[in-house]
Amino acid sequence: MNISKKRALEIMGRFSESKVLVVGDIMVDQFIWGKVSRISPEAPVPVVRVTDENLLLGGCANVLNNIYSIGGKPAVAGVIGSDDMGKWLKEELERMKIDTEGIFVETGRPTSVKTRVIAHNQQVVRFDRENKKPITANSIGKIIEYVKSIKDDLGAIIISDYKKGVIFKKLIEGIKEAISGQDIFLCVDPKQNKFSLYRGCDLVTPNQQEAERALGVEFENEDDIIKGGKKLLTSYDFKTVLITRGEDGMMLFEKNGDVTPITALAKEVFDVTGAGDTVIGILALSMAAGATLKEAAVIANHAASIVVGKVGTAKVSQEELKRVI
């Protein structure tokens, strides 16, 4: 499956007027960089001398960042804590001129932060600050009201589930109800094993391990993947399933019976971190810009091929995407 350069550029030309809402677990990725020259006298652990530190948008905010960096119009809905990291996140999004009306503060709940300590290009330790308890009914209600308030401008909604307490049946049902009767493409990046939670969405994008866990089987070969993809499609009433397979590419399953293998394009894979965020972000944006499912999957595949060639949570610019296409 491929796409002509002319058609790809036509779709990308509409990115700037295509609005996509990302709903899910908003996080901050904190990186602490340093050097190790000795072991601690207190315990058998390395002593890291910190040389640098930076903060990046993480979780569903990384999906949003992918849409933003390629020239789309993202919006975001989720919760943060009343803490410094939440304040930084909001200010960063405001600096990018992204609407933060859909971000709600839950007191007593910390902003989710993943901190990675890296020395000599190796991760020494990661520690997570988070509360995985379900968000309050009040927060769910506010997110649904926000969806209703902007639905007329939307071409797509991404439910970005990192299993940190935001995505529950009540929220998904509320979103579906809010947009029923409108031409809004609803897609899910799943993390939970029970796909019944996502039933009836337009698209679900599990990686191979997530698809195996949802079905309770292990794929031994391509035939197993085809059987599994078809089963996910029919069992949960999805219109489309896209199974991402890392360096083996992707497999697209459509309700009309079409099964389309999409070959990976990356020449060298350095880091798959965030590649799933890139795939769903660019795919949803392409759909909002008038692409067919197959065209959107191919454009997203090109974007993923750029991201896996970079180290860390990466994103893609429109110039980079035009170059590879």
C-alpha cells in the first residue's frame, strides 16, 4: 500500500485547519542527565553527578505535541494536580498557544511525572509520581462538557489511555454520546486488557503485545495476526483495527474485510519510545484532513519511521515528513 506524493501533500496541506482533541492521561517526562564516576559509600549504587535537566510533554500530551509539531490544530482534555509540574505543563501549552480550557485541576492528586535519570546515555533509574485512582465524577463531567463545547470544530478525537485513572467506561460513553450524529473520527490508543471498554470506537491501535493480551493468545506467525485482528474487529464492533508491530510494520483491518499490511520504512531503529503516540496522532490528523483510512495509515507509518530513528520521546516536523514522502 502506498500513496502518491501529490495526494500526501494535498492531505498535509489541510493539517493547519484540521482540529484534533486528545483526551487522556496528561503527563510530564522529566529527564535528569549526569555522569557516574564512583559508587556510593552508603550503598552499592552509582553516584550520579547531575549535569542537566529537562522537562517534556508526556503521556497524551506527547500525542498532542506530535499533532502540533506537524502543523495540526490540537486540543487537550484531562486532569493535572495543583502542583509545580501541573503549573509548568499548563504554561508550556499556553506558550504553544494551545487551548487549556479542557485541563482540570484535581486537588490532592499529583500531576503524573515520569523521571528518568540518565548517565553516559544509559538509564540508571526511573521513578514515577502518580495516582492511578479513577478521576472524580466531577472531572469526568467537566471533560464531557468541554467536548460538547468544541465538538463543532473537531475532525477527530483521540482517546490516549495510559492507564493512569482518566479513561473509564463512563467517560468514553459520555464522549460518544456528546458527538453522536457528528462526523468526528473517534480512535483509541489502548493500554487496558479489556477492550470491551473501547467497544464501538472507529479505530483502535494496539501494538502486537497489547493485541495478544486482549485476546489471551500469542501470535506465532502472520496468519495468527490476521486471525487476531479480525477477531478484535468483530468482537468489539470497531470499524478499524491497526496493529503496530515495530520493525515489522503495521497491519490494518477494516470492517469491509480488507486486510492491508504496511511495511516499516525505518532504516535504523534507535528508540521506539513514543512511536505509538506518533502513529495515532498523525493518523487521526490525516483523517480529520480528509484522508481515507489506508492513506492515513501510510502517512502515519512514514511519520513513525522518522521518530524511531531519534533517541527519546521524539516528534516529527512537516518538513521531515515531506522529505520522507
